[in-house]
Amino acid sequence: MPTLKPAQLFSRLQQKKLALSYFFCGQERFLIGQAAKKIQQALGLDKKSDADSFSIHSFRASQQKAQEVVEAALSPSLLGGCTLLLAEEVQRWSAADKKLLAHYLEDPSPTTHLVLISEEPKADLRDPVAAAVAALGELVIFWPLSDSEARSWIRETFCAGKKRPSASAVELLLKECGTDLGTLDQEIEKLALYLGNRAEVQAQDVWASLGTSREVSLYDFIRTLQAQEAPRALQQLTQLTQGQLEPVRILSSAIFPAIQKQLKAKLWLQQKMDREEIFKRLRLHKIYDRSFFDHLKKQDVDRLKKSLTLCLQTDVKLKTGEGTHSALHLLQELILQICGRIKWN
């Protein structure tokens, strides 16, 4: 079967046309999660009952061998009916594991539906697992959405919630959040709570819900951090918090991703990956992120890893209330450490 687009997959699932095996890959992780949920719904395993818990099993290639997946696939459901297996990080399996799984896929159990999720941006049909699914199941690549596709998705998501966004509201969401559907979904959910029963969505509603001012956005803040401009980053942090943006969200949606992207890029450059490919994988903007690699020259892998560790430590402090400092103070201290203005703790 040829490679499917996500829309084609969703259409087939809506018609209850289910395959016994799926191979998902690509950068749009939110849609991959949605696809797995829709398969679960199509199988009638979305009621969160005790019976369903015996019929759904999850695996990670970094923690379990393919043998465990095959054994689970061949085992009859304890309560009868079908079984759904979700296996993530499948690109991590050894050649022997992949060969074993590919052999199973040639003659799969008729009552088991297997969803294999790879972290790779696209499928490599030289991989025996991807090739086996492509031949007998359904292989889907979840490419990043274009701006026009993201606009359509924003409108459709609002409409599903009985909201009517103005063109300016859609454009503002796209500008502030980019095309990442996970981020957009969170912001649309926040907007729905902010609006209550009101159906019309205007640009000023988006500003109010985002908790930012026109002087600064999370994306501005991310780029300032990556440039290690401590004074400006601190100023932007204050503006973000004054806009009622929670410190935990600033950390998870801006500070951590800013460092994580730099670390990934640094490691990929060491592997001789092309810069254009890195731009695509990190979903960077060719204009707004044009200085990304110039800023990256100031960084090294060890320092970036330490910065991520500091982010995780700060996250714990924010969520548990550990220590005597305020949330704003904790983030200010973190920024100064990341930018090399004060020593590591």
C-alpha cells in the first residue's frame, strides 16, 4: 500500500477501515498522538473501562525487546475481542529485533492491531519493519504543517468547539505559536476557557489568553536566550510574567525548548548533518531564526547539557515550592546561569 497522508488515515478510521499494522513517523508528534487515539476509538477501546485496560498495551524500544511485543501480539486477549499494541521509539531496536518483528508482520494475528511509532522524520523502506508495514499495513508520514495547513487546522479546531475566529485572530495565533499543533491545541483550549460562552474570537482575545504584550512573545524570548543576551532576556521575562504567563509554562514552553534545540543542533552538526536538514527538523523559521547557527557557535555540548539539567531542577522547585525564592527569582537565576552570568550551583 502507498504511503498515506494523515488526512487519508483519519478518513479511513472514521469509516472503521482498520489495518492490523501501522507505522507512524514524522515531526508532527501531536498528530501522531491523535492518530493513535483515533485507532483506539475505532476499536471501541476508548471508554476507559477495566476491560479496555486489559486490551491495550504500550511498549518502548529503549526499554523492551521486540520479542515482548511479538509475544503480546500472539497472545489472545484475556477478555476476548481485539488487542491494541502501541510501540514507540521503534527506530532504536537492533537489527535482530527488527528482523523478528518484520517476520511477525508477514503473518500477523487477526485480532491484534499493532501501531509502531518511529522518531525519525521519514520512513526508510530499507528498514525491514517499515517495509513490512508498507507492504501489508499502513505507513503514514506526519510532515510538519505548512502555514496554510496550520491556518485551516486552527479554524477547524475552533469550529469544532463552536467558536468563530477572525482572520486576525488566526494569524496572531500562527505568528505567536508557529505551526506546532501541540502548542496550538493548548492555546486554543486556553482561549476557549477564557471566552466562556462567547463564540467570536478576536485578536485581542488571543493576546489576553497568551498573556503576552505586543512588545514580547515566547518566540522573541527563546531567540534572546539562544543569543545569551541576559539583560534583554530578563526584561522579556518580566514582561511575560506581567502578562500573567505562569512561570512553569515559560520554563516548559520557552526556556527548556530553547536549550534543547541548541543541543540537538550541536549534536547533529557533530554527525555532519546538513544545516538545512537541521532547520527542517527543528522547525526553525528561515527569516526569524537566521542567526540560529551564529548563536550556536558560542555554545558547547557539555554546557547545554548542564543547562537542561538546571531547567529540570528549576521545574521541580517551581512545582513543589521548594526553597524560599519566588518563582520569578528562580527563573531569573536560571537565565543568568544559562547565559553564563553567574556560576552553576
